[in-house]
Amino acid sequence: MTELRLVAGVDCSTQATKVLVCDAETGAVVREGRAPHPDATQVDPAEWWKAWEIASDGLLDGVEAIAVGGQQHGMVLLDDSGEVVHPAVLWNDTSSADATTELIAELGGAEAWAEAIGSVPVPSFTVTKLRWLRDEAARGADAVRREAAVRAAAVVLPHDWMTHRLAADRTGIEGITTDRGDASGTGWWSAATNSYRTDLVELAFGRQLALPRVAGPGEIVGQTAFGAAIGAGTGDNAAAALGLDLQPGDVAVSLGTSGTAFARSAHPTADPTGLVAGFADATGEYLPLVCTLNAARVMSATANMLGLDLAEFDEAALTSPGSDGLVLLPFLDGERTPDLPHSTGLIYGLTRATMQPATMARAAVEGLLCGLADAVDALRAQGLPVHRVLLLGGGARSRSVQALAPALLGAEVVLPEPAEYVALGAARQAAWALTGELPTWPVPVGKPEPAITVDAAKIRANYEQVLTNTRPLLSQPYNR
């Protein structure tokens, strides 16, 4: 019997660190662990390391290679010695909304940004967070931000920091690496040219900072203290695409903390509307992506408002004959796509007839899916075929989402078996580094809830009309 060769994949996400130890040949999960992160939009990276130590405890015996999939966009600032000088500002921190507007204008508008890096910045992008910190320091903000702006010598991403921290021979900021997938979400790296735009770092921060070397997809970038090779790692969405083994014509739609729709492309994209981010993937190709800030928690928040658990919420949404014109704009935490960082959620169409738990539950699911349908349509507009949708994330377990998704997303919907696809993708990348070849791992697919026939065109038209009519209101800061 052939002895297994083991690899590990790490998902350093917004909410937790997850570790999977897998068979390098088949991808079968041998061991797994998990530990939570603080629920905040600015976090000391030491918390990620603490979670890694807990999640990986007792799992790593025999592991020959490891790679990290990390939450995209987060800003980690380091001094010359490699010490963190400010809490990491995460992708879902929208403090840089005003900085985003300024930066877009200063380069010459959205088209100039799309041409430069393939994307138009939104407040999640790292480049906007650099400008925010610079401005906070200039305004005489608290001592931590003032000192951080002075001491900062390098800017890296969460996955970069974790990868460097894993290396046994790390020294200061020397040798820090990133990859194409994660670099393409910074706002200063172009997927089309495979190069940094260092002038954009200076535009944002007022001076240059050291940037990680962009490693190749299957490259070994270091070695751990326990003797394992370290793969390049990547951003969470690129890792998920690897874990899912996305094929041309597939679109992954994930309903987690955020909502994402992404697809593989052999060619770079540059969308001047800003809807589609022109990211790279972890294989040397491209990963056009649309992201919303609001996804699964729209359903949990609505269920909580209605006094229902999630199973009861699902049943209510499924038994309702429809939303009867009730429209929920699900921007509960502000929004990234559409670009409405100051917005709140909005309910339109309340009558005595629609103020019912089942109708409200149905409107929440429809509103969530309409936002993601806009995301899928934006990918179509970039010339990407959409033959089937792979529905992922915690929200994908919802029976009502599964039933309504085919009509509202306009494509066949399949349901990959629940799995930690970011960690699986990172493990697959580790196997690539170990063996020199990207292995083929099977992706089991389950049967979704039977589709419901609905008037999708009418539901989406109502949603778009309410969004168009209320957008001026939603664009203004909410007076809490």
C-alpha cells in the first residue's frame, strides 16, 4: 500500500482560520481544524497567528507542503523590522469610502483605473485604505495612526503576512511574497501586464512602500519550522476557484459574509463601470469577479427580525406564493456593488397584505438573489459564458435560495457538496508546489432543491426600479 503524501491548506478568512490536511494525490481530507477570529473590521494580525496555532494543533504530522488562502484586500503595514504598525484594516471596513472617491478622480476617473489595473477601486481595495490612513494621520488622528504613517515601510496582504510568518528563515520584510491572485486586489498591480504600478502606491500614500515579490503559481517560497515546503498561496476567491476546479462556462456564486460571483477567463478584463474587478487567478489566468458586502446575513437578520430560526425562515419563504411586489434592497452593511458604501437596507411596498412573515421572508431571498443576478449579468457583459452556476457558502444551504436561484440567476444551478473550498484550493496549490504538477481533485456535486417557477423578469424589474428611484437617498451618509 502506497503511503499518503500529505499537504495542508489554510483558509485565513474574515471570521476564522480553517486548516485542512489532504492527500496530495486525491484531495481527500485526512484531518481538519478551525479557530475563530475577532468580529471586527480592524484586527491585530497576531490574532490570525493565534487562531492558526489553535486550528493546526495536532494536525501537521507528516505534512510535506502548505499554502495559505487569505481574505483579500486587507491592509497590513510593517516597519523595517517586519513588525505590524497598525491593526490590519480588512476588506469590509468602509472607512475609506471618501478616499476611494478622491483616488478615482485623481487618476482621471473610472476608465483610467480600469486601464491601469483592470479594476475600478471600491472601499474594500487596499489602495483606498492606504489613502485613508494617510489622511487620518494628516488630520491629527490618534497616536497609533500618526505613528503608523511614519513607521510604515512595507504594505502586504493577510495571506502574504501569514505565509511569511510560517517561514522558518523569515527576516524583517526581506523575502515577503504574494501571488497574482491576491496582488490583483490591491489596486496597484495589473493582471493584464503582470506588473506593479508603484506610482499608484505613491498616489495613495504620498511615498513609496516596499511590496511583496509576486511568486509563480506552483512556486515554493519557503520552508516551515516543521520542514514543510510553503506554496505561494493566494486570495480567498482564487483559492476557492482552485478548490472547485472551475471550468470555462462555470460561474461560482458564493453566499457567505459577502456575496461573490466569479469565473475563470483566459483573458484579462477591464470594466470601466467598476462592477467587475479584473482579478487574476492562482493558475496564471484570470478571475473576473463581482463582490457584494451583503449575502447570507441578510437571511439571518431577516429571520431574527421575524422571530424565526433559519429552518422556519426557509419554510416561510418557500410557502409564500410570492413577495406580492414587496422589495427588499439588502444593503444592511453598506454596499460594494452597487457602490453605495453609506447605504442601509430598504423595504418598499409595505401594505397590510405584505406585512406578513412569509412575504417578508420571500422578499429577503429575492432581494439577495437579485443583487447576485446583477453580478452574474455583469460577468456576461464582459463576454463570459454562463452555462451553469455553482452555488456555494453557508447561504447556499438555504432551500429557498436553491429553489429560486435558477430562475433569478438565469442558468442551471448545481450544488457542490459543502466543503471548505478556500482551504481545499490552498491545499491543492500546496500539492502543486510539492509535486510540480497541479493535481486533479474530484468535486462532489449534490442535488439542489427543486426549482420554483416564478416571473423572474418582473421580480428583477421591480428590484431595479426601486434601486434606481432610491439611489440618490442611499448615496447619502445615514444619520444614525
